Amino acid sequence: MKMPAPAGVDLAGGHLPVRKLAALIAALALAPAALAASAPVAAVRASNDRVRSALDRYFKAEGAAKAKARNDARSAVGSLLDFEALAQATMGKRWSELTAQQRTRYTAALRGAMEANYLSKMERGQVDMSKVKNDIVGETKQGERTVVKTRVVAGNDTAGVDYVMEPRKGGWKAVDVITEDVSLVDTYKDQVNRLLPKKGIDGVIAALERAKKRIEEEQPATAAK
């Protein structure tokens, strides 16, 4: 059985018709096995460690501390991703037509929806981290980019999850995550391309913001305690 492709947020309402987000979530949440650490590999490993720690604090938090821990965990989930690059890639050639304010709003809305979606999947128990193994298995140079390849094993399911990394001033960041040959960028770009001609950029931003709100309102009762 193959592990699933990455899931985006259905901007028309509800979630995309995919099975689970186990491979991608596990890849973001589990510290990889040892590999001689290049800068891109070290960035993936450090981010994964931060996610594991943040999620552990979140699941243990109670009362008023729960909300802060939740925000910290959601931020940690996205700590490896370059959201400005993701926003530009998902918008495609229309990016050049946006004003600076529209770019900022769209990037923030995209980040909010992505982070909320990841954390929601974790909260719903779709990934049992104690039963998932994640190994960094290699890296491939592609010009200025480096693809860090990982393998996720959960029971009888195995998936390849690749991080497409680029150097930034603050270190290496992922500009795409590819699970079983399905691109996170392409998943969102397909939806944006369908909605943008009908609703315009303001409609796309509003749809992302509604998706984030809907996901947060659907959190299990245990997450609201």
C-alpha cells in the first residue's frame, strides 16, 4: 500500500479528496536518522526536532497554556518552509500582477491555511509518531537547489518525501515538499488557478482565510481544553 500524496486545503470548502497526510506530517514531525549533515540536511533535521518538541508541549498543555502551545506548534510545523517562495510558486505568472500589499496578504493567508491544516491532521490522530520511522536517505544537487530525500515507513506503508531546499540569508529553506511524486506547490496551485479567474486575488485570499477558520473550528474537543 502506498503512502498518500500531500493534501492541501480545498478552497471551495472541506478538504481535498485524498486519503491521509501521514507521510508529509511524519516527515515534518519526526527527527530523521543520522546522515553526514550538509547544510540542507542539517536544516531539515533541526526543523524536525523543533516540530517534535513543539508538538510534545502542545499535546501536554492544558488550560490557558493550550492556545499558546498550539500557536507555537503550528509555527514550528512551517518553520522549514519558505512561504514567500511557496506563495509565488502557487500563484505562478500572476504573481507579477499583484501589488506588494496583495502579495503580503496572500502569503500570510497561504501560510495560515497550510499550518492549520498540518496541525489539524496531527490532532485528529491520523499519524501515530511512535509507529513511524523517518530516515534521510540522501541528497541531490539541482543547480542552486538541493533535494533532501527522506523515506517514511508506517506499518506496511512506505513513502518517499523529498524537500526541495534553497539557500536563504537565514539558512536553507524548503520551497516545495514532494510526497510520492506529488508536489505540495502543485496541489495548491491547481486550486488557485481554478479560483483566481472567477474570484480574483481577494477571493482567493478570502477562501484561504475561511479554510483556516473552518479547520480551526473543526478541532477535536480535546484540542480546545
